[in-house]
Amino acid sequence: MQAGTLSTFLKRGAIWGFIVLELIFFTVAGEFLSLSETAFMDAGNMLLLFKQSAPIGIIAMGMTIVMINGNIDLSVGAIYALCAVVLLDSMTWPMLAGLGDAAIPLAWALALLTGVALGALNGLIVWKTGVDAFIVTLGSMLGYRGLVFMYNGEQPTSHLNWTLVDFAEAQFLGLHTATWFLLVVTAAIWFLMNKTVHGRNAYAIGDNREAAVNAGIRVGPHMMINFMIIGFLAALSAVVFYSESGSVNPNDGELYELWVITAVVLGGTKLTGGAGSIVSTFGGVVAIQLLRKGLAHIGADTSTVNLVIGLILIAVLFLDRQLNVKGKEELKI
Amino acid sequence: MKLRTALAATVACTALAGAAFAESHGGYKIGITQNNVGVDSYQTTYEQAFIAAAEANDMVDTVVLDAGGDVARQIAQVEDLIQQEVDAIIIWPTNGEAVIPAVRKAHKAGIPVIVTNSNIAEQGFEFVASFSGPDNITQGSRAAEIMCDKFKDMGIETEARVVQISGQPGYTTAIERAKGFEDRLPEVCPEVTLVETQPGDWNREKSQKVMEAFLVKYDDIDGVYAGDDNMGVGALNAAKAADREGIIFVGATNFSVGYEAMERGEYWGSIYQSPVDDAEAALQTAIDVLEGKEVPFLNYFDTPKITQDNMGDYTKPVF
């Protein structure tokens, strides 16, 4: 057996092992503690799990690329809210309102376009100024949130369209609309990262930016494209979610960046860049939602949920570090 | 390495187990999803009172959830409660419109929904069994009565002049509290004039500025009506800074700052809204709906008057 194979296997498999552990725990604990007569592993409950994972999950796919790149995007929550405002408000504009339900795809397109534009702005600043993405997107997080508040003050922006709600609540082959979006996005980003030059470049840049420059990769435009992708995905997440709910509070999507980053890190992506996997991010997203759902299922006090997620995140990072140290030691032999 | 893996797994497990608590026995299963426990003490006290009321009642088992102010999480919680086949769902909406589709889902699943504290938008009314909460109009009209009674005591009910500081424009609560006051005042004290109304946006500093402007503009102000005590105390501070005495301050919801100012004799009265009553009313409404009793669609709980005269009967508000 090659040195480090076991630790690589453990690293890759850790998140899935954790999910299995959660499932077993909540199934057993649910028998004793839950008020519900239905089992935790009930098919309907598991389908809901994927549906509820979608808002964070769709953004997490974009965050994985950006983090593999060695960057980070803190503005996703604000982009999410701003695109939701554009989506719901645009349907009431006189130009679109006259179209009836034909306005829906146009509103979607406008929201997605907004997301891409905001992401492109982030990317352009990172590219042209060379300022760290953390600082740039910290600024844009505040700035974009400011725009949300300027749009409608403290008031929610609302437009309830039952056609839209029915579409978002629909189930095709048993899966909810939101789940389909999550699955398609995961597949598309997996393909991008594993089967295309762009994906391989992303890993190369994150691993060693100078070497990537020397190898002739145009790092600036590459990063800008990735910021546009995550902007698009944040908008898509808003489109999927707000098609169903029809009203956005100006503080919606706050802290989403942290949940997204938590999911990505749980999935094993390095904060320093160069390593990470889309499939594991999917595992990280599911693990967090499973934990939330499970704790609610067994009647845990809501305030403990965040505490538990925090503890587990630290445990996972600790484990990960230990495994990596071991791997390096063994390589030297 | 194995040991470390085991160790990490144990940490996770203990954390999970430690978080778990619940009891299960027969009766009605009622789920509640609250707006944002912990953001203010009204909501925190509400949750404690709700749990206490549920525990005291052998007929009900409750699933108590908190959306943390996040609409997405609240919708997910409603879906989970439907999935768990609870008998009734109580919801404190994070957003009066965004939760309508989720409420419709529960309605379609045959689960009665009770809205608590603040109502959802009208489009969702057909999917709701009952609303349990304070009546803002009554709060406003009772504040008018408090003020009028005081003017009568002082013998100035024929010439008193009043200004109003209202809540944030566009908020139902603000509109209704203003309407209740404006409609009731001419009925009880027809000769008292409401000279001007300006919004204080639920904000103490903003209200202080509004009051400063009023004091400059009007030499004779006998009463100030504020949408809540927070704004009322802001106005009081402005009057104290300008050395204007003898003004009667009345709010539409009693806060601890207002209660303290009443103890000092600077603030006349307000309306007492207890989070404990709010929580108990919500649970009772849910039980009544499940028992098939006739429940009014707008099921208000009582919010009594509190003034310097009777404040001893009430404990200081927690918020």
C-alpha cells in the first residue's frame, strides 16, 4: 500500500462517514426522543433535506471554485439578497407587469444578470488592483447590502405570484424543483472542475500562483470568470428560493457567506487554495442541513444547534490537520 | 491516528447527545416556529412562557423551533413540521408575506395554522385558522383614554393640545396604533386638539429630534402620544432638556424605560403588553382550534392600561 493512501482515503471519506454517523445517531435518538411517529430516515424527510439544502448548496458550489483558486467571496449573501430584490421587484415594473406570466423568465434573467454583473465587479477589482479577495469582497459585502437597503429601506420587497410558487413547489420524479437545480449545478461545476482546462487551471493557480503565471495561465481573467460564476450561482440560489417565497427582507442572506464557507470547509476544501472537491462540498452541505434537521427532529433546543455545528467544524479541521501532518511525514520516508 | 479519529467522532457524538432533550406522551402535538429568540427579551420571555405553559398542560406536546430571523429556515421548519405530522402549527412570521406559500402548504396538508404576535399579509388569510396577538387599534384607543382621563383630572380637557410621534411609516403596527388613538380621542375628549403627527421610526434619538422641533414650533403642548415607550422617552428627554414641564406623556406599549420614567413621576402611562400573555394566548388558541371550538379569526389577548396610579399591579417589562 502506498504511503498516505489510508489518510487520503480518510480525508476523502470523512464527510461521508460523518453523514452516516449523523443518520445512525438521529435514527436511533429519534426513536426515543422525537415526538414524530415517522422515522427520521423517512423518504419524504430525506427529499425535504435536499430541497432545504439548495439555497446554501448552490452557492457553495461556486464558493468551492473560488476557494480552490485561493480566493474567498464574502459578498454572496448580499448578492443573494440584491438579486432577490431585482427578481421580485422587476415583476411589478410596468414594462414587465403587462406581460402577465411571461414576465417570469424575464425577471429570472434580470436577476441572474445582476448576479453576474456584481460578481464581475468583484473579480475586476481583485484582478486590476491586486488587493486580497477577502478585503475586496468584505467591502462589496457591505456595499451590496447597502444597495439592498437603499432600494426599499427597512421594508420587505414583495411580489407573490402563484404561478411561480406552484412551479417552485412542483415535484418532478419525486424531487422538488430546488433539488433539481442543486443537482444540475453540482454536476455542471463538477464537470467544469474535473474535465476542462479552466478547472485544472483553478487548482494550479490555488496551489502556486507564481508557477501558474509562469506556466502562461492568465490568472486575472481566470479569477474574474470564477467570481462571475459565484455571482451567477448566488443569483440562481435567490431565483430558486424566492420563486417559492415571494418576499425578501432587506437582511435576508445575512451570514449566508459563513454557512457556505462552513459547508465548503467541512467538505475538505483548503482555505489556502489548491485542493478541494465538488462532491465533498455537496457532502458538507448535506451534513450541515442534516444536523439542523436532526437536532430539530429530536427536539433539541434551537440555540444548541449552532454550538454543535461549531464544535463539529473545529473537530473536522483538527482531524484534517492531523491527517495532513501524517501524510507529509510518511512521504519523506 | 485511529485514536484521533475516534476522539473526534466522540466529541461530535457527545455534542449531539448533549443537545438532545424532549419528552413524548399522548395528546395534541403542536409545533411552533418563532421569529428570532434571543434578539430581544420580549421574544426570549415569550419562548420561556410558551414552554412553561405547554409543560403545565398534559394535553399537549410541543415542538419548539426558532427561525433565527431567517425566512429560509422558517419555511424549512414549517415543511419539517408538516412532515412530522403535527396537529397544529403556530407561526411567528419572520416576514408576513414570504411565509404565505409555506402556510398554504400546511393548510393543504390539513394542518391548522395559528399566526402569533404579528399577522401575515392579507393574501394569506384564507390559509390561516386564527391570529393570536395584541390589538394595536385597542392599544391606541386605550392610550387616548388614559390621556383624556388625565386631562380631566387636571381640568384642561377643554383646551389641551396634543402632538403625536408615530412608529415607522408603512408598518401595520404603526398605522393601527395611530388610527386607534386618532379615532378614540375625539370621542372621549372632543375639545382636545391633535396639532401634529410626525414619525419617530420606533427610534428614541429620532423621536427626541422630532420633539425638539415640536417644542420650538409650539409654545403650548399639554400631551405627547408615542407609538411605544421607547419613542415616548425620547420625547420626554427633549422636553426635560428644554425645561418644559407639565407635559403628559403616554405611550402605546410599555417598555422598561417607560416603566422607569413612570416610577420617577415623569411619564404618565402606557399600555401593558405581556409576552407571557402573548405566548399563553397563542397556545390556547391552538388548543381551542384543535378542540373544534369557535375561535374568532382575529383572537386578541388583553392589553390593559398602566399609569402611575396602578403601576404597582404590574411588574417591570423585561424589554
